[in-house]
Amino acid sequence: MAAGKEIRGKIGSVQNTRKITKAMEMVAASKMRKAQERMRAARPYASKIRTLAANLSEATPEYKHPFMLTHDDAKTAGFIVVTTDKGLCGGLNTNLLRAVTNKLKELEAQGIGAECVAVGGKGHGFLSRIGAKVVSHVTQLGDVPRLDRLVGPVKVLGDAYREGRLKSVYLCYTRFINTMRQEPVVQQLLPLSKAELVPDAGGDQREHGWDYLYEPDAPTVIDQLLLRYIEVLIYQALVENMASEQSARMVAMKAATDNAGNLINELQLIYNKTRQAAITKELSEIVSGAAAIAG
């Protein structure tokens, strides 16, 4: 029964694995609800500041913020790549990093290099492996994102764009659609285009213009607002990515638990057949021996 003992060992190992994946599924489900609440709470603020930034940009045409200027002579693009710190979340990171790789190849074909900021351990590791220039990174953000930890690394690309060394800056993350679907996104963050600074259709998009009184002056107010606008976009990308991570991990762990159950059933069937064959063999030997003695 050496084969039977080996199969019993495999069954025990798969059962232990199923317990782990079931526990991880339950933990991910709990974290997913909190992450989704945090993401949905941030969306109205991001929408409102987008509307305000759009109105201010239209109300003061004589002043152009550095983030709205183009640098056609620059030969480098910046990338902010938001990924997870941990794995076991299906193809979440793989799909995003594939989209980032395609964009890097597209820009490389145009003779444009890249400087990257990695948010998350998986993205940092991937960018390092492919030889991309990582100018800054932040990892181990935990389950509750903190904007103060993002400002420093992201400021590196913001300052480079102000100085005219970057042609554009792209924000790469995974957008949460629903529990079963997450979408990789590579969107242009800088320069801020009029297409990006468009008020929501249901709110303040009217035919009349806007006029403001600035204190102390328009450049100071607009500079602070658009800087805050960029920070909000990056924070929103982070909370969207975290909600996507927990959803993908819950689905992946549920699939792993179900597969472990199927494997246990198959191994149990094999074990039963092996045990039955061994018993049948022993009975045949006993009958044969008894027949030989009787004869």
C-alpha cells in the first residue's frame, strides 16, 4: 500500500492548501469591502476638483500653468506605474505591466525614452528586470493609502516636467469596474489637456463662463489647485488599484479553493481504486492459496 500512502499524503497536502486559500479568500473579501468604500468615497472629491480646475483654467486664459504647457523638444516621457506589493491576485499586475510595456515600445519606436516611478513592489521589480530607468519608488503602502508617502516620489516627475525635461507623464493603474472585472489604464497625466479638464456633464457644464476673484493672485491659486488636482488623480488611481487588487485576490483564491476541492475528489477516487485493487489482489492470493492447499 505504498502507493496508497503516497496518495493519502497528497490529499492531506491539498487539504491544507485549501484551508489556506479559503482563509485568504475570506480576508480578501473583508478588505475588498473596505477598499471599495474608500474608493467610492474619493470619487466625488476627484470629480469636484476636476470641475473646479476646469472652470479656473477657462476663467484665466492669460495665465498658463506649467502643467498645461507642452514640451515638444523633450525626448523623454515619465511613467507612474501603480501595482500591488503582493501577488496571488490573478492576472491583475500582468495585464497592467503588459499595457505599460506596449506603451514603452510605442514611445521607443518614436525615439522617446522613459523615466519611471514605481508605486508597489511588483511594478518596481518588473521595471528593474526590463532595464527601465526607475528614478523613484515607494512600496509597502499597506491597506490604507497615505498621500504623504506618494508626494515625494511623484514630485520627481513633476519637477522634471516643469523644467521641460519630460515630453509627457503617464499614469498607469488598474481601474475598478466591478468585483469580476478590472481594467488596466495608461492615461496621460501631463500635460493637462482641455479634454481632461472638462466639467462633468451633469453638473457645471453651461453656456456661460466663470469669473473669480483671486487672493492673493491667480498664479498662486491656480498653481496650488492644479498641484492638488494631480495629487488627487494619483490618490484616486491608488485606491482604485487597491480595490481591484482585493477583488482579484478574492476571485483568485475562490478559484484556487474550488480547484483544490476538485483535486481532492480526484485523488480520493484514485485512492479508493488503488485500495480496492490491493484488496482484490489480496483476496485473489488467499483464494488461490486455499485452492492450492485443498487440491
